[in-house]
Amino acid sequence: MQKAKTIQGIVIAAIAAICLAPLASLIVPIPRTALHGVEMKYQLPAWSLGGFEKGAVQSKTDQWATRSHPLWAWSVKAMNQLTYSLFGEVSLDYRTSVQGGNEGYLWQPMYLRSFNRVKAPPRRVIKSAFSDLRALQDFLGPRGIPLVAVINPNLLALYPELLPEKYIAVQPRESSYEAAQKAIAASQPRIIDAFQILKARQAEFPFRFFEPTGSHWNDVGSCLAAREVASELSRSWSEEIPPPLCEQYRLEMPPKGPELDLIEIANLLEPEKLYRAAPYLTDHPRPTLRKPRKVLLIGTSFLFGLERQLLQHGIADSTTLLFYFRQSRQSGQGNFRAYKSKSLSAQEILSYDAIIVDANVAGPGILGYGFLSHARSALGVSAPKREERRRSEPRPKATGSR
């Protein structure tokens, strides 16, 4: 009987200690671990009768008690690690932002709908995007400002073998990328299709162009895209730019920060077990340009690596990156700041030596994220002549019965 009471007392004391840990942590420092991608700073809410009656105080107190609990972050990591060790997945929740794939790779479910062709492509949007691109290229090119458009890859599109079989449910319909190819053939803008470039070059390298722990192309992958961009800028500026030496690299362990973003979001107890040596360029030949070049980039986070290549190779002296045309950062330094797209004037657009826009192969129709239509309006650029002519031609009269 005494032994049972002792055990009962120990259990009650343990439960009380766990429950009171959030309050105790306000006085006694208890070891914690950080979670990436999750808000960790929660304040104990101020008490008020009105808030109590509405339930707001109780809800915020419950949230504070959970998130401020010293063991909560550890429990999240422990559960993620257990799930990954047993099932090869980070989470059994289909709404997770990162998931485990084949061969030790992590992948982003945000690309799954495109991979499976869940919806028909927005053909009109895609056609309009590449028509706007061609019109702006025709306007800016003669003014010495190349407008470079890049279609970047994603892991699932480039390496479908890494997606577990249970997620594959490809629908028998045209993809957005296939619709974009038709729109490009119709408007004939200049495009750097980095997706196809990397796909064609893959067999020449002993590694993939994505790291198992990262969401974007690695240093060699972004270099191959930058080489094509450099060639386009060299032609437009009439200046010699040494091609980036993408074949000269060394493997480094552990990988650097840009190649670890997915493993950070996965919040595992033992993330190092997924690390693999990643390739990094060893040489960065730089051109001797007539003047410092200022480049504007608008689009996705794949531009981070491309921007870094332009700066490291001296192709751009300074850069402005408009992230999704909503946030701004200068020359890859510091944090992004909120940006009002309507503030981009015609004068500012024309002040750059080159403009680079991008979109992912998963959704090419969003190219430039609103920049193309905004620039056309700001610069007063009309539609391509062949489209104007098509609209001005009288429609043929219908014949026969309905």
C-alpha cells in the first residue's frame, strides 16, 4: 500500500511540475530549443472582464501556456523526428510546408498541385504574360535595357523520382508549363528556360542541382542559369562577360545556410543526419565593364541564388530585388522591407541597366508577379503589333445555319 501511494505521489508531482513549467520558467531558466517557422514569443495576456466574458483571455492564456512551455518545442521536434524515422515523412498532416521524400530528400507540397495537374492552366493569363513580356522587350531593348525572363525549376518537376508514389495522381490535362510553351511560340519573347537547361545538363554532373535539405537550386544550378543570363546581358550591352565557370566546384560539408532552409523548417531533433556535401564554385571570373551596372530583379526566391551569382561574378555592381513585387532588398544585404508596387515609376524603370523577371515552371503565367502589366502602363507601351492588327481586322461573317 505504501509503495502504491509513493508511486501515486511521484506521478502527481510529475504532472504538476509539467503543468506549472510555464510559470516556473518565468523565474527559473529552463533549457529550451528553437523552432523555425513558428512564432515562439507569446506574452501572458492582460486580464479584463470584457476579454474574459468573450473568451479571448482564456484562448490567449491557453496559447501562451502551450507555446511558452519549455517542453513544447522539444515535443514538436521529437514527434517530427519519430515520424520521419518511422515513415520517412516530416509530418502526417497533408497541409505541412515541408515533407519527406525518396532518397533522403525533403520537398515542398506547394508544388504538388502543379505536378499532379489538379487544375486546367489559366491559358488567358499565361498568354497575356508572355505577350506583355514581348512588348516590353521590344520597347526596352533598343534603349539598352535588356529584359531577361527566366523560367526556373522546382524539385518535383526536375526530379519526379523523388516524390513518394502515394502522392502521385497526375491528371490527363495540359500543364501550365505546356500552355506557356504555346504562348511563347505565339508571342516569341526571349526566354531563358532554366528548367530545360538544368534538365539537359544533369547527366554531366555527379549530383543533383538541388540539395536534400534545401528548397532552391544549389550553387552550380544557379550558376548554369546565371551563365545564360550573362550571355544575354553581354549581347545586349555589347560588352564581353566571361562565362561563369560552373564546372569548377568543390564539395563542402556541412552545406551552407541557403541549402539548409527546408531542414530548418522540418524541425527535427537530428537534422545533421540528412546533410550531404554540397557543391560550391571555386572561381568567379569578373568582367571589366565600361561602367558599374545596376540590375533590377522581380520575382521568386529562386532569384536569391541568381542575384548572388551576378554580384559575385561582378556582372552587377548593385542590385534591387523586388520579392514577389511586394518586398524590397538591396544587393542581397539586410532584411526585406515592404514595397508598394505602384511606386515604381517609369523613370526608375529606365534607370536600370537590366531587368530580370522570373516565374517557376509550376506557374509560368505569374511571370514578374504584376510587374509586366505595371511597366507597360507606366511606360505607355502598347500591345505587340500583330495583336493590334488581329484586333483591328474585321471578323468574318458567319455563314450557314447554327
